[in-house]
Amino acid sequence: MITIREARDTDTSGIIDIYLATYGEDYAYPQYYEEFEIKKLIFSDETLMLVAEDVDEHRIVGTASVILEVGAYTDLVGEFGRLAVHPDYRRRGIGTQLLEQRLTSVKDRLHVGVIEARVTHPFTQAIALKQGFAPVGFLPLKYMFGSTRENMGVLVQLFGRGRELRRNNPRIVPEIYQLAGTALEACRVAVDVIVDEESVPYPFGHGFTISELTTEGYSRLMRIERGRVRNREIFGPMRLQYGYFKLISHKSKYLVAREGGHIVGAVGFTLERLDRVVRVFELISLRDDVIRFLLTELEERCQEEWDIAYMELDVSAHAPRMQRTVLQLGYVPTAYTPALAFHDVERLDLVKFSKLLIPLDIGQVMLIPPVSDLADLVLASFRRREVLPRLGEVVDRVGLFSGLEEEQLERLASVCTHTTFDTGQDIFRAGEPCTEMYLILDGEVAVFVEGREGRIGTVHAGECLGEVAVLTGGEHSATARAITPVEAGVLTKKDLQSVVRLRPGIGVVLYRNLARGLGEKLRRADLDILDE
């Protein structure tokens, strides 16, 4: 018989044995293999820890915990973590029982519950969905388990007055809209976001000096209210108010920017060296131009000094300028969590942004719907980021983009995906439906028409392919085949129409350039015919 109870009066060795059997000896958080650390969790007022016991065998076979106050998100946020069942006892419903008891024990004490679920197997996802948690994101390669990095699904549940206290009508940039809408619908929250197309990113400042926070600078930094008390745009599990020495004990650091010896801003972050993860939790500033400087300096240290693989920060869904800034710095929206942070008198939606400093190789995952739907959205955004550097290399040769401002170019590139074709591979064939156009970044493509011998034209790097059918609808009238290895950006008809609808100015430039490009290709085709 299996019973679920609080972990008090439990032999901690049984809990440690479960972690060893589940995660192996190289768990990213080795403190959970230490008796003293387990006891601190068991007897802490901020943590609920449960165990599943096989009464007949007098054996601990499962464990689960809830961190009831997740740092500076403050007020009634709980992280449902470390649900582990010994492999010998899986598929007996023990994980479901543990989660049910956790919910029963803490739901009256929370407004928001959060789960980061491993996706190497479907168990945690299935249990969480069954108990009312909804998927809101996907975090690729966030944690180390053994010698490999693993992906995590993010699921949440709103309790009590969490929905009532949620601040309505978040303002988000367009790149977040699909993720936000999918997450809000999954949580059964009205999709009330307002798309902000006009907010510009924070400017990049120069001439600041940078150093780590010391006790001498702590009191000076405490006097800056912007970003710490007023106009908070970044939220996380710690805050400067916690006290300097508590911050240090929680592996928290600040990089401080000075001008002429005076502090003008600081960025706070946690540094997990075993996981190679940096998580930004606070950004304090006196001026706009120090914000981007601080985030850039932090990334440089992550790459050059600490060998970080994954960076993360949570931005208010009511702060489109900060959203636009981190997007331009290469971060990708990976989760949208309603009502996660309490600020002033309301709960704010937060957008989690992640940046990989290593190649995206998600390995083997076992995703189940609707978690897989969120993962597809996030991974598509990461792959779109691959297009931006390549576009930057050829932008001066891309006739399609002639006349676009830098911000407009980035907006258009944000909806492009990246693909390659081998020599001899058909990109599309005559008669097939047309749903996307291609921007050739490298290589050459031959165009053929049925009934005519040989190619009727060649498309080179910097030119478009398939744009006529996208603009007019219907089917492809010709076949396009790579005659060298080809690298291309892909813009779907749906995404193009969405961008043009929201940003008519981009549409005017694009359609003008498409017409010019079509005319040039027709002229070359006529010359090819005359040469035959």
C-alpha cells in the first residue's frame, strides 16, 4: 500500500536514494544529495516536501516539493518542483497522487503555481496536465542532467484571486503575440493583449565603466528607484532589498555602471556555474542609455569569463520597450505566464526571454499535446533568429529590402525562417500550391517551365523566388531547382500578410521592390530567349 504524507520524521537517505535513481550521480544540484540540505527543505516554512511510502516494504518510493515563496516574484507564487518516483515504482499512479496532495496542501496559499517539467519522458507533462496545469512555454537546453543539457516545458495554474488581480490589456511587441495568445488560451484567460508596433528599443550608451557590486556601492544603488521600485520592467527571484549578504549567499551578483564615478545603473543576476546558466532578475537605471549597455556587458562576461550556455530574463508584458530591446539583443520569447508577478496592487503577466550561447540541438524529447504546440512556437522563433545574421551579411544586395529602415528590416526578418537545399533538389514544382516565398541568401536556382527545353531563368543570391504566386495566389507556374547548394530565408504568405496589415509602410516598400525585381527577372528571361 502506498501512502502520501509530509516528509517530516522521514529518513533522508530514502529521499536521496530516489534522486540518485532518477537523476544519476551528476545531478545539476548536488546539494539535494546531502542530508543536511534535505533536512533544511523538510523543516523550512517556505517549502512543502512530501514523500510516497510503500508501507508494506517500509520504503520511500517517491517525493515532491513546493517552494511556496519564489523570491521577488513575491506574494503567493509557488514552484512545484522535484517530483521524482523511483524507477521501480513508475506507472502505478504515484506521481499523480503526489501532485494531487501537493495541490490540496498549498492551493489556498497560492495565486500562481509553476512547473518546469522535464521532457525526456512524458510522465511529468501528463500528470501536470491531468491536474489542471496549462502549458505556457518551452525552455530549450536550460539545465544540465549528467553530461547533457535538457529541455523543460513550462506549465502554470492560477489559484484563488490570481485571475481577478491580473492586470488587463498587456502591451506586447508583435513577435510575442502568437506565444501569448496560445498560452492565455491554454490558461483559459481572455486574450486581451494589445500589439505595440511603435515602441522603440532603448538606445545603446557608451563611456560607462563597469564593476561588480561591493558593500560600498550597495547603499548608493539602493537610492535608485527606477527599475527597482518604480517602473519595474524585469522581474526575478531576488531583489536588492533582500540585503547584500543574502544576495551573495544566493549566488547573486550585480554589475554596476558608473559615469564619472557616479552610479547610473546596475543589472542583477544569478550565476549557476554547474548548469552554466545566468538569470537576470533586476535592472536598475537612472537613464535609458545605460540599460542596453548593462545587458550587453553581462553577455560579454557570460561568453568570455564564465562559459555560460543559457541566459534568461523575465520581462513585464506591459513593457514593450524592454521587450523590443532584448529581442534586438538576440533573446527569444520562450514562455508567457499570466499574473506571475505582483507589483503595486496588481498581478502582471511576464514574458520569459532566453538566449542560447551554444548551438540549438534539442536532442531527444517526448512532448505531448498541447505542450508540443508551445515547443513548436518557441523552436520556430529560435530558428528565425538564425536568419538575422545571414540577412545582415547580404542586406546590401537584397533588392527586396531596398529602402527599409533598420527597425523595419528586423521586423520583417523576425517572421522569416531559414532553410537549405542541396544541388539538384527541387524547391517547388509547377502546379503545387504556393504558400511561401524564398529570399536566396547564397547559391543559384534555375527556373523551368513545362513544354520548354532548358531553364528560362536563374535566380541569384539577393533575389526572391516564388513571390508572384504568393502575391497573386494559386499554384506555381514553374519549377525551381537548386543548381548549387542554396541557403534561403522563407517568408510565408500568412506572415507576409500579417506584417503588411500591421505595418503598411513595410508593405509599400516590399511591393514596390517586388515589382522591380520581377521586372528584372523578366528582362533577363527575354535575353536568355534571344541568346538561344
